[in-house]
Amino acid sequence: MFELRKVEKNFPNVRALKAIDFEIRRGEIVGLVGENGAGKSTLMKVIYGAYQHDGGEVLIDGKAVRFENPRQAMQKGIGMVFQEQSLIPNLSVMENIFLGFEQQFVKLGVVNWKKMAAAARYQLAKVKLDIDPKTITSKLSFAQRQLVELAKVLTLEERVDGELVILLDEPTSVLAKEEVELLFKLVRELRSRAAFIFVSHRLDEVLELADRIYVMKDGEVVDHVSSAEASAENIQHKMVGRDISKEYYREEKQLAYDADRVLVELEKATLPGHYQDISFQLHAGEVLALVGTEGSGREAILRTIFGLQKLVLGTVTIKGCKVESFSAEAGVASGVGYIPRERKIEGIVGGMNVYENITLSQMSHYSRFGFLRIGDEKATARDWISKLSIKASSELADCGNLSGGNQQKVVLAKWRSGGSDIILLDHPTRGLDIGAKEDVYEMVRAMNADGVGIILIADTLEEAIGLSHTILVIKDGAIQKRFEGSPGAKPSLFDLVHYMI
Amino acid sequence: MNLHSLKKHFPWMTLVALTLFVGILDPNFLRLDNLIALAGDISTLFIMALGITFVIYIGSIDLSAQSVANMITVLATLFLAQLGWFAAPVCIAIGALFGLVSGYVSNRLKVPSFIATLAVGGIALSVGQYASGQKALYMDAGLRNEAFGWIIGTTAGLPREMIIAFVLLVVALIIERRTVLGRALQAIGAGEPAAIASGLRVNRYKMIAFAISGAFAAMAGLIFAVKLSGGSPVMANGFLLPAIVAVLVGGTPLTGGVGGVLNTFIGALIVAVIRTSMLYLNVPPTAQQIFFGLVLVGAIALTIDRSKVRTVK
Amino acid sequence: MSNLASRGDLQRWAPLLVLVALIVFFTLVNPNFLSLKNFARISISATPPLMVAIGATFIIIMGSIDLSMEGSVAVCAVIFATLFTALGGTLGGWGWVALPACLIVGAICGLVTGTVHVGLRIPSFMASLSMGFVGIGLSLMMTGGDRIRVEDPLFRSLLTQRFLGFPLMVHVAFAVLLAAWFIQRKTTLGRNFYAVGGGEELAHASGLNVRRVRIAGFALAGVFYAFGALFAVAQLGIAETATGYNFMFVSITSIVVGGTALWGGSGGVWNTLVGVLIVNVINNGMIVMGLPRYVQDGVLGLLVIIAVVLSTDRKSLAFVK
């Protein structure tokens, strides 16, 4: 009844979806799995109308349709239960359920609350949620809110003629085990009312719930199996299955690290809600990769070491000194440099030129009594522009106008010129073209050779494996497994994925 | 040359166009002595606008400047009798202190700056009313001339206030272009998250920006008090609107990050020319308020960086 | 969870507790405070600001802010008085027409402010501040700085006629408050204010026309400002530019002190009633205690800072400009 045929979606420089064939039949539960960046979320956005496909066809009951926005998709019976809460917390449950569709309860501008409450109760009964529809949404538990969202989507049943397709985006990520069981039971019962597309990075759950599973990789559907015949192992192979080129990641330049010089040490570090009991050491000349799915707690660990997030339990020791006050100033002062994922937001200051960006973290080195020595700043900038071969017209060029790779180099120059010897890389190659990526890998090796310790959150698993000496696999905020990755003895993708999901 | 790069040049082009326009209406307008008088009249307002520039530059706003200036006219008059010339640094310090409080309330206590400065302005107003006993005070002419005679009068045909304003402009320009503080404020205005992630003490610098605004408002109040030889808690009323207009038409947008004190200089001149042209066009003074209100709306709408405000509340 | 709820409940009732505590305190200091006569005095001075604050409450619930009330009140008062005088100067004759006209003028003022804010996409605090300046200028131009006297005994009976010990205007104001409550509670528009304040993007994604809700909110607020202007004129028998003076500060303070958070989505007109009473009890109490009147602005300034700080969940805020 709902079908995608050779659907394409292109963004500038990226072909996000490549000839996707996808089909869902009445009363079916279809699973969708893939690594981060495999194209799952883009595909979902096309389905529920947030993105418009620019190739192929979207068919409902054989007729081609096109959604300009989510509301149009809803009118055709396609609803989305969001991973991040999409209920307005200060409104009552019934108001949320009928938000934007209150007109049916309104006469002369006055809302008939009794009528709305009765209608809401009917919807809540569908999801077996026995609460007063007048309850303020913020007082509900996460599990209850999820059911309310489901009830909100199920109002489409009365509103549209055709069949319903409901997308569940990582619905279990905030739920406890029993709650997951309840949700699954409910979804199975609701098959009589709607078909479901279930997206999760927990493969076991997908195998349990779905009838059929689509596996995505690099914007393509690489496999399509019925879950009765599927095995977790096979799917995991399909999700990753790529060869790693040794030259690409400069493996021949990987040197052994200095095991005697510990730069950063975490002991039983815990930040409730993000990670717990994390212990590891980073040595001079080492690349330590944190591997895990989105939301596994990797970013929070990085931000804690830099000082942007405060630790609750445990200790962080930087170069032998226990960190007492967590702030970015303190982090920078002790030699930590942070290369953030949001390069244009947290990395460079657009509107400021190259030398201003490079010295931003260390203006005290270039000033006397608060007055800047601009000549020295420019000299340093010119020095690093040639060292890292930054393509900028001069040190006076606006960083906002540089290409992504060159912006990344400027951020790196900021930390390296200031003498930082602990570098935190958060998706350093995201959005860069291949040449720029290779430049980043070169720089990683060069920094290692200088005795710099690097903690890496890589864009892809291959990158993590190729670059690192040590890999920590993190799942749900805890270290699952530690791998050594000296050249020639690196773990395989499959080894990692096995512990990730 | 596209519209975006042209935008940077709008302010001075507006100034030139306006000046020519008025000059055509009345060639006397373009006489040197008239232009000097024009610049002299705007000096006090310009000094206040200079201070506000620093706050707007970091994407905040200072609505307390007028109340602080009001308060300072009263305090300056009172202190003159006891402290003589030393009243000046004391007044400036008090202004900076009020600014610092605004900065603390808005940055540490996370109260939006327009409310924080409105509230601190209320406190300044109270202090002014309390200190003055709610009446106009007058400076002793002898004392005034002894301590602050250098503020009034002319040098080489130029009004002293204008020279003071010019010196302050240079000081502000040095702060903006040549100091760590200025660079930090620039980074905060253009990209606060990146400034934080570079380890800058963002909160401290923001508080200093408010303190600068308070200090400049105090200087404006002080000069005003000396000029009029007295103080009252309503003396500087009517300053706030044109001061903010001067900053915004100069090309420092409400969202901060671009523009700066030189822009405010041009903005203040635009305000001066508009005011004068209204006299030539026989527009009643009451209509000026309406006009400046509309100019303010237009200037905000033209300069604001909408990519920085995700939802416009 | 129960801890959270109790904290929420405490925050909800805190303004009322503060009000009661203030009344007890001032009564202990000076027993004369607790008298019908003094309460009538408080209610009279609270009436115009209550009207203005109710209007602004809707805007703050949306997460926006309106700083134009001084201008709007002045324009409404001046136009009302001018029209009233021109139409014979008495409610007995055609003068009554000036009453609805005044409310319409208020709505237009709000409509203009809202349209400027939404249409030009500039933050409401600056849009409304600018339009407030324009309003003050407009009223100045109309009056030439003069006062217009409104001496019709029938109109002034709003102040002079008493019923149950309180002047007529207090009763009328209470009726307006109930109407505002009805709008807040029972109408789509009122509920939409909360939806916009609670999650603008979500509301938009659900198909709500957020822009239209915003503009309607400003227009509605304008009507309440007009009520405030009418009561202010009835109180003093004078309409002038200064009629609007100080309304901005008092009303915003009252709203936040009453527990309507500046971030939007919470609070309501009853909170505003409590807030206005707190502010006026403090003012009155200071006078009863013999403190000079001009300390008021300073006290309000401190009060607003404290109230905003207490109502802010600072963990959830990344940046405050």
C-alpha cells in the first residue's frame, strides 16, 4: 500500500539516498537498521514529508504522491512518533493530542473541553493509557508521553480515509525494559489499525518486533530480509562490510605511543544520564578512539575532559593534576584543545579573520597589559598557514568564507600554536571531501609524532580503526570492550559492531 | 557587488545623502560653523551611544543608560560641592558599577538583558530621586568653573565637548581594535559558542561590556550636568531612543557581531542631521519622537542577522 | 517525581503566600493597614495597572514581551478624552461612543505593534519599545503637551460611586478580569498562547498559524491597555501623555512577580492579579510606613530581578542575551 520506487535524495555534494526501493503492506511491522549516517533518518524524513525526494516515486496504493510538508503527509495517513519529545510540556494531554485540529471542538471561538476530553479518552484507550486527559503533559513519565504521542498519531485513523503508516524513531531509547515490552505488545495489537516502520539501533529489538528488515548502508538498501530467516550476525556484516585501505589512514606512519607518559586519566568518571564508571588512560603519542552509536555518551566524555561539562563522580587527572574546577578556561590552560563537531558554530568564529581565530584561545601570549601585539599574531598565523598549507588568501581572510577543510585546519592551528598537547577530535572529518580528510589524517600522524595525545570520535568505524592505537567501545554510557589497534593487528569492523549494538 | 556586501556601506552613504539633501534645502546648512555646532550638540548623546555600542555588539541591550545618566547629573552636582574635580572619577566609577550590576544580573543570574537593565535603570532612577529630593539642583558657578571649566568653552573654534567626545571615540576604538577585551567581545558577538569553546571567560568579558556602557553613560551625564550647571533626575530624558537609534542606524545590528564604535560615530551624525533637517522642514519637535521610533524599527529590520535568532520572540 | 511536583506546587503558590505575608507584615507594623478604607485605596491604585498587566500577560505567556504600553495607554487616553469632549463631554449624551472607540484604538495600537514585530521579524522587545516611543510621540503631538480635562460626573462616578465599599471601577475591572480569564481558559486563542509559549516550533509543526496568534495576542493586549487608560482617566479626571507614565515597569514587574515566567508557557491572569496586588501592597505599605514614594522604582527593580531569578530554571538555558 505504501511504496518507494528508486527514490533519490541529494544534498549539495552528498547523494544521501540512492535508488531506494521500500515497501510496506497493510498491518506489517517493518524494521529499518543501519549505522549512523547510513541514511535512515533522511529516508524517514522523505517518508513523513520533512524532505522532498528529488528522484524516483513515492506511491500510496499505486498512486504517486508528493508531500510538501509533514502536515500533507499526515493527511495521507503517514504519522511520525518522534524520538525527541514533540509534545508541548505545558499543555494538557488532550490539547496535545488535538493540537492544530481543535476546530472540531470549537463553537464561536469557545472550546468545549468536555467534548475534547471524551474524544481524547477514546484515543488514549487505543494505546491502553489510563490517565486523565486533562493532566499537564510535563507530569507524565517518558513512557507515558511516548504513548500519548502514539495516540496523537492514531487520531489520523478517524481523520483520513486510507490506511495508516506510523514511523517509530528509536522509540525504546528512553524506556526501561518492562516499558519496552509493553510498547511492543501494544504495537503488535495495533497492527489492525496501522502499519509500522520501526527504526532502532538495537538490533535485537528490531529482530524481535519486525516482520521484515531493511538494512541500509551509505544511502542504499543493501539487504532486505524477513526476520524469521535473519541472523544478527548477517545483518551486522551487511551494515558494515567494507575493506579498509591501509594507506588511506596513513597506517604506515603509526608509531608506538609512549606508555610512560600519561596525559589524561579518567577514574570511575560518572555523569548521570550520560556515562558511568569510565576509566582509561591517554598517553603521549596515542590515538584513543571512542566508538559507539549516537547518544552512547562519547561526546559527553569529550566535553568533560575539555571542561564544558562537570563531572559528578570519579576523577579526571590531566598531566598528573586532578581537575577540580571544570571550565573551558581551565581545560585550555592545562593544554587541552577541542575540535568540535559543529565546526562553524563552536570551531571558528565566522566574521573574524584567520589570525584572530588562531590566537583566540591564547590572547595572553600575544598581549601586554591587555594590548594586543597584532604583528606577532599575524606572524604566527602566516607560519601556521604555510605549515598546514591552509588555503586562504592571507591571514586577513574571513574564516567564515574558507572551505570546511581549511576551517578545520584553522581550528587545529589554534590549538597547536598555543602548545596544546591533548587534542580532542569530535568528528574531525565530518562534511569534508576526500582530499581534506586525508589532510586531517596526515595531521593526526604528525601530531602523534610530536608526542600529542589524541582522543578521537570518528566519523566512521573505518576511520576509528585506521587511525587509533586503542579503541574503547561504548554502549549506553559504559565501556563494553577495549581493543588494541597496532598496525597489522587491528580489530575488524565486525568485532566493534558486535559490542556496539 | 551584491546587496550583502553593499549593506556594510549603507550607513555612511545614508549620511552623505541626508547631508546633501538638507544642503540642497538650505545651503547654509553646509557652512562649517553650522556643521561644527551640529556635531557639538550631538556630543553628549554620542558618548552615551558609544557605551551602548559595546553592549549591543555582544548581542545584548542596555536600556539603563538614560537612567544612569540622569542619576549622575544629580550626583555630580552634589559631589562637586564636596569633592571638587574628584567628583568626575567618582561619578564614572558609580556608572561603571551600575553597568557591572546589570552585567552580573544578565550574565550570571540569566535575566534577559532588557529586563535586567530596565530593573537596574529603575534602581538608578530611585537613587537619583532620593539624592535630589525630587527637585532640580544647581551647581555653584565658581566651583563648577574651577573644577570643570575645561569641559565648557571652545578650543580653536571647536566646542570642548566635541573634543572630549572625539577623544573618547579614539579610546573606544583602541579598546575595540587593539585590546584583548575588544577581540574577546568581537568573538562573543560573532560566535559566542566558539568563544566559549576557545576557553575565553565569556561571562567576565560580557560583564565588562556592561560596565563600559555604564561608565560612558556616566560621562555623558557628567558633561550634561556641567553644561547645564545642575542636575535633576529627569534631565537626560529623551536620550535613550536617539542613542539606540544612533547605534543601530550606524550598522551595529541588535544581534551584534558586526559594526562597532566607528559605525556609531556615523550613526550619531545621521541622528544629528535628521534632527536638524526637521528644524528646516518645520517638523514640530513632538513629531521627532515618532520619527525616531519608526527609524529605529526600520534600522533593526534592515540590520538584524536573522540566522542568529532561530525563533523571533 | 513527587519532589518535583512539590517544588512546582511551591512555585505556583509562592506569590500568594508572599502577598499574605506582606499583608500580615504591614498590619503588624501599622494596624491601620488592615482596614476596608485602606484596601479600597489599594484597589483603586491597582485597577489601571491590573488592566495593563492582564493584557501584557497574554503576550508574556507567548514568550514575547510588550514594552509599548506607555505609548498605547497615552494614545488611548488622549483619543478617548478628545473624542469624549467633542461628542458633548458626557456619558449621558453621545459621549459614550468614545468608550468603545477607545477600546478599538487600543486594539489598533496592538495590531500595529504585533504586525511590526511579526511582519518585519524583529524581536518583540525592540519592536514594542520602538512603537511605544512612537505612541508617546503621537499623544504629545495630539495634545501639544497639554492636559485634557474629563469632568463628566457620570464618567467620574467610576471612581466616586461606591458599592460594597469599593468604587465602581474596581467592580468593572473585576468583570474585565473574569472576561480575560474566560479568554485564557475557554477560547482557542487563549489556549494557542500557551501552545506558542510552550513550544513554538512544535505548535507550528502541528499546523498552528503562529504568526497570526502572535499578532492577535498583541491586538488583544491593546484592548486591555485601553481599559487601563479609561480607568486611569477616570481616576485623575485628566488625560495627557503622562497618563501612560510608569505603566511599563509596574505591569511587567507585577506579571513576573505573580509567577508568569518570562520564558512563556506558564502563569495566567490570576497570577497577574496576585502580582499587581503584591506591588500595590508594597507601595501602599511603604507609604503607611512613612517611606518616600520615589523609592518605589528601586524596589520594583529589585523585585523584578528576584522574581525572574527565582522563576528561572537556569540549567535549561544555554544563552541569555
